[in-house]
Amino acid sequence: MVAAEKRMTAEELIRLPTGMGARYELVKGVLITMSPAGFEHGDIAGELGSRLRVYVRAKRLGTVPAAETGYRLRSNPDTVRAPDVSFVSKARVDKAGKTQGYFHGAPDLAVEVVSPDDTAAEVKTKVNEYFDAGSKSVWIVYPDSREVVVFRSARESVVLSVQDTLDGGEVIPGFTCRVAELFE
């Protein structure tokens, strides 16, 4: 990731061009430019996102937007994160109404698929940002070790391996998926 010098707002961020595969996040007003996700990364995010979306829609629990949907986690200076997969409850979607631009607040569930160049510190920072902004659960998917770390708070987590089953807990009640299926 490459950080730019100029501080931006979420309103300026959303107007940036997205051609050439450019992806951005905003962290305390600093623009972060990211390269497009690799194929394995996208495949894992797509698999989990599609499973969650089908389940959530069938149960009318809320919405699972497309990957890289922006969430305004903080204002002045603005922080906008775009998780690989996310879920927002029906009650929160209904309360927000039709949203132009970024969703104000964190998703109830944020999922990040770790890329080869992501550092442990960067991942922990994102986990903390999501919880500080109101997320109820954060899942971190590690393709190399084929594990999912489920955070129920910034300090409480459990590591799931391919022998385990991922579940939605209180955030997405009744949702389950074998961890191994994310990596097939």
C-alpha cells in the first residue's frame, strides 16, 4: 500500500476515478491506494460473500453488499474502509434508508481476506477500527494457513481450521459454513 500526503474527506474519496483497477481506503484522512485483489483472494471472498448473501436474503436478515463497499467508520478526519465481505442488519439498513455514498458506521460483520503483503499490525488496526465504529463481529481469513480468526470483540477471538465450522453467532443466527469449503 502507498499512502499519499494530502488529507481527504469521504466526499472527495468517493469522487476519485476507479479505472485501471484502482482501489482506495481512507484512514484518518490519508488516502491509501491498494492494488486489485489477487485471484485466490477474490475467489475466497466471493465464495463466503455468496454463501452469506443467499442465507441472509432467504432469512430477510439484512444485506450483504458487493465486495469493497465503503463504510465511513470515522469523521473529522474521515476513515473509510472497504471490507472484502460485509453484512448490515435489516434494522440498520431500514433506519439508514436509501444511502448514497458510503454507509455511515461499521458493518455488523466485516470480513477481511488477508493478502500476502498485509502485515499483522495492519490487520489488527482494521479489527480495532471496525469494533471502535460498532461492528459486532470481524472475521479474518488467512488463505496461506487456511484458517479463519473470528473476533467477537477486539480482544476476544477464536481460530478456526479447515476441520471447523464457521457460524454467524448472534450477528447472523443460524448461518454455518465449513471452513474447508472456503478454500476448495
